[in-house]
Amino acid sequence: MKPKNQRLVLVAAAVVALLVAVLLAMWGLKDRASYFYTPADIAAGKAQQGQAMRLGGMVERGSVQRQPDGVTIRFVVTDGQAATPVLYRGIVPDLFREGSGAVAEGRLENGIFIADTILAKHDERYMPPELGNLASERKAGKTLAK
Amino acid sequence: MIAETGLAALWLAAGLAALQLLLMVLALRSALDVGRTIRSVAVVQGVLTLIAFAMLLIVFARSDMSVALVFENSHTQKPFIYKVAGAWGNHEGSMLLWVTVLSVAGAFFALLSRRTSERTLVAALGAQATLALGFYAFLLIASNPFARLWPAPMDGRGLNPLLQDPGLAFHPPTLYFGYVGLSIAFSLAVGALLTNEVDARLARAMRPWVLGAWILLTLGITAGSYWAYYELGWGGYWFWDPVENASLMPWLAATALLHSINVLAARGALRAWTMMLAVIAFSMSMVGTFLVRSGILTSVHAFAIDPERGTFLLALLAIYVGAAFILFAARGAALKEGAPFELVSRETGLVINNLLLSVILGIVFLGTLYPLFVEALSGEKLSVGAPYFNAVAGPLALILAILVGMGPLLSWRRERRPILNQLRVPALIGVTALVITIIVAPGMTILPRLGLTVAAFLVGASILPLVARNPLRAPLATWGMVVAHFGIAIALTGMAMNGAFTSERLAVIKPGETLNVGPWTVLLKDVTPTAGKNYTALEAELRATNGAAVESLKPQTRYFSDPPTETNEAAIDTFWNGQLYTVIGKPDPSGGWQVRLWWKPFVTLIWAGGALIAFGGALALLGRVWPRRKREPDWRKERYA
């Protein structure tokens, strides 16, 4: 191959690689990104049954019930406007408490949110990103007077 | 006074960085010989930042609560080691560490580099000073670590027990050294583009820095993965968390750079390509720092509301990356043609390696940033996790792993031998592994099955470069390559084994009852209260038997009072063939306890593989900076590389 052609081929290869990456990413993101919903969104019917999603809100006080097997719990997540019942099998994370925020990953089945994971991080100042948004949006609403 | 000394040192260092930049401009515009001066300036600048960082360590060690940062992040009751480590466990301190590493790397580069021409060295030092200058400005204007509080409070607020962990104390610095080591590659690329001296000499000057940074990134990622595994108590080793991706992206770019730089060093080809990768690799380090340090991951809105730091970092990122790309566009086309190579050659193999790594990097990059874009544009919130990354990047990584076994067999320029013949034995090993998985575990999912097949193939193929010759006479760099590629096979085996054969049990059992997981029968003997230095805990005593061995495990739930926190301390028992991972949960009204058990066959191979990969890098680095046969001409050493 002549040097000139070699350079052309290499540039073409790089461009193709870039395109492939973008196309693959778009294809993957189309149905593998999980959307975040609040109980109000779910009450409004925005969330599809059976689709992987995240649910966020406050764990309602007095709502946590342990099931007979000892490792499954039911509780209610609320955002002040609506409430969604959640079923979770597993050891709840360290920072999971009634009256504090939680984000659950899972899917909606017959109106009950079946959680695979309940998120909490290794820092007590950490807020699950989505809850942080709720808080900061409220703040933003005040400061920007939207 | 200590804090003020630190601040003064920082200002002085910033001044010297400006001087360094000025000297570079002078040297490039006239024929002025500033080589010696600029080297001394770079060294003094490095020393000054070291002084500033030492001052920060001292105020943290002495718990000087009149310094705002110490008040926010430390506490007199903390164990001493965590007081010191607390110095970089926060935003300002970690940015100071970042800048310190940046300047010290520049100083070492000024002292040690003899491989490039003097002009390129001066230009590179100027570029390094420009990088440092931006981050000095960031520290001094937006993140002063030495700000005072008046009156000084009695005690600090930072006693977060979860951050008191050796993994968390020493894992970020390792990553930072790796991130910032790539800055030298960036500066050298910029310098060489400015002086038009992109050649094999430059590649040889750049290579040890890239290798060193890459080794540290590999170690940092491996250690971070193990930390998440034992500390979070979820039994997983990689969560595709944006913070994890922030360390993976520079690693992917550095891996590509590491391979293309060898083409430039050995054959003088892929000039523009390698410069581009050098720019991208450090850009990814800056993207990582931006993601972790700007607060944008917590919330795009929080970022928009309290924009000072994030915007500053984003502006720095845009300026540096933008300027480098403009320089590249202006000079890239004028670069001399590289040496030609044929379609079947080592060069082509490395180009394919680079393309695949770049595609994987692009996929991780887009997946990590997509939620931020969507939220900023439409306000919709979403997250991208394992389902995306595994499905989209996983198959590409497997293809890459197959090619890892083939590329090193090719010779430079053109390959006329039938190399596929050499791969018969490895291919046979791979097929055997595939057949075994079909017989032993017919229900296995596709990705682990292919993973085991490819890993088995690669175990055989990776050592072929040593088989065809006397291994003792092979250069260290070749050994390094073989060890690193073998490490990939080992890590892949661990991942596939863990994915396919992990067994998990979660149940409530009372003391005296047992639970089975994998080959183990685990008996809950008792749960007793216990106490540590700053916590109380409930400790379960578990007795695990598998017929032959009897093991005792003691997982805990720890309660800290200030701030009130609860943590799960998993108890993990390691065997040659896997790990038994136990977690104790909450008590049950019936008198039982939640117990969660995992049997993870060969999971340790994941981190052993990571360590091997880094060790291979270390061997290669040793071979590059300290060539065994001194009198041999460069081309000869390169040919075997």
C-alpha cells in the first residue's frame, strides 16, 4: 500500500470505528436505559408494566412490614402526592429507614413495585441522585421562581 | 502559620508555572536556549506543590480546626491514619493532590527526560505548566484548601465511619497518580506537535510515562473493584457506576495508547494516531476528574444551581481539550508519512486493537454521559447500568480478547508465515473448554460460556510468543506483554466463573440451624455483641463445613454513633477454588437472623488477573527504562518487542 493510501485507509477506519461506537451505543441505550419515576408518575400511568425502571421517594412511616419468610419486606414509597407499594427480598441497605429517602431498582407488576435492589451508598451525605434532584428542584423553584 | 505557608507555596508555584509557560513561548519564537532554566523552574514548582501538600497533611494530622477544610472533614477522635488520609478524602484536598502530582510529574520529567530533543522537551514542559496553571487557578479561586475559620470551632464534623477504610484512603491516590501520569503523554504530544518532531524518539520518551500511568490505573481499578466487593456487601465486583466508569475510560484510552506507541517507537508509523490517543487519554482523565469532582453526578440541577466549581472544571476541560484538538487539526495533516506496512502485519493487528478499544471507550463514554445529557436537555431522569454495558461492550471485549491471542504472533511490516497453524493448540484448548461447559452446565448463559471458551484459548495463545524461542533470552518487554495478556485470560476466567457458577442463599435462621450454599453447610452458632474503637457491633459466629474443612466466619453489623450509621461487614473466606462470602442482616421477631451467603467459585481470579496485568506492565516498564543489552542498537530491541 502506498503511504498516502495507508493514511486514507487509517482515517477511514477511525471514522468507521467512531460511527460504529455511536450506532451501537444508540441501539443499546434505546431499550436498556432505565427511567426514573416517582409514585406520582406511576399513579399518572407514565410507567409501563414490566419494564426495568427506578422508583424513588420517601419510605412512608409505619409502612415497613416483614413477610413470614423473614427476608422479604413490603413497604410504601411516597412523594407526598401518591404512594406505591414495594416488595423487596433481601437485606435492606444500611441507610434504609422509615421516613428517609430510598431508590429501588426493579419493575412494576400489577401495581406493585418488585424491587431487585434498594440503593444506598457508602456516605451518609450521599443522596441517591434522583432524590437529590427532587430536593434541588424544589430549591431551584424557590430561587428561580419558575 | 502552617496553612498560610501552604497557601503561599501554592501561589508561588502558580507564578512559576506562568514563568515556565512564558519561557516556552520565548524559546519557540526565538532560538533562545532556555533548556536549563525551564528545567530548574519545573523542579522548583514541583517542590513548592509538595510543600503545600505537606502543609495540608500537617494541619490534618494536628487537627487544626481553625482550617475550614479540617473542621468539615476531620475530628479529633479519628484514628491518626485516617486523620492524615482525610487530607485528600475531600474535594479541595484531592484537587491539591491532583495538582501536586501534576507538578511533581513535570519535575521528574524535567529531571529525567533525555530522550527527546531539547526543543520538544521545552515545549512539553510549557504545555505541562499550562495544564498546571489552570488547576492552580481552580484551587486558588474556587477551592482554597487552606481557608481559615474564625473563631476556630472546638471539634470537627467529619467522623464518617464508612470513609474510615484503608481501601478508601489509598485507592484514590493510586488512581490520581495514574490519571495525572497521562498528563506527561499529553504534554509531550502537544510539545511534539508544536515543534513538528513526532517520531520514534518521541514515542520512546513517552512510553515509560504511559506505562507507569497505565500500571497505576490498572492497580487502582483492581483495588477499587475489590473494595466495592468486600465493603458494600452486595457480592458484586463491578457496578458500572459512573465513578467506576470515570476510572475505566482513561484506562481504555491508555491501553490503546500503550499499544500504538509501540508502533511509533518501533516502526515510526501511526504518528498522527498516537498523538491523538495521547490527547484523548489525558482528556479522559480530566473527564473523570470532572465527573467525580463537579458534583454533576449527584444532580445536573444541583450543578446548574451551584455552578462555580463544576463550571470552572468544565471550562478547563473544554479549553485544554479544545486547544489540543485545534493544534492537532492544524499540524496533524503535515506530519510525515509513517513507514508503510502490509495488510497482514503486527501494525494492522495493533490498529485493530486500537479500533476495538476506541469503540469500547466510545460505548462506555456515551453510556456514562447519556443520562446527564438527557436530563440537561429534557429533564427526564434515567440511569444506564449493567444491562447496557454488558450487552453492548461485553461482546466487543470478547472479540478483543480473542485477537489478543493472535496479534503478538504477527511480525512487523508484513507477515508471510501461516500463523494460524501456531494457534491450533490454543484453539483446541478453547474448544475443549466449550465442550466441557456444555456437558457440565448445559443451562449456562451465553456470555459466561463464551467467556470461558475465549479465556481457555487465551491461556494457551498468550504464552506462544515465549514458546517459539528460548524464554530466558526474551527481552523483559516481551515477558511483560505475555504476563499481561495471560492476566487477561485469568481475569476473564474469574468473571465467567463468577457469572456462571455463583450460588446464593438468603434466609432467616436461628442459632443452631444451618443453611446450604454451594458445597458448604453453614451453621449459625451464635450472635454476640462486641465493640471496636468507635463502634459497637453485633457479630455472628458461623461455622462452615464442606465435608473436609471446617471454617469459622464472623460477619458483623456495626453501629457508629457519630454520625449515626450502620454498616455491614462481610466475612469472606478465601480458598484456592473460590470464596465463601457471608453477611449478617437484621434480627427477626422469631429469634432468628437474616443470613446471606454466597459461594463464588474462582472469583479471586478476577483480581489476581488484574494484578498480573499490572505486573506485566511493570516488567515491560523495567525492560524499557533499563534495557538489558546496552550496546544493541535501538532498532534491534524494538524488533523483538
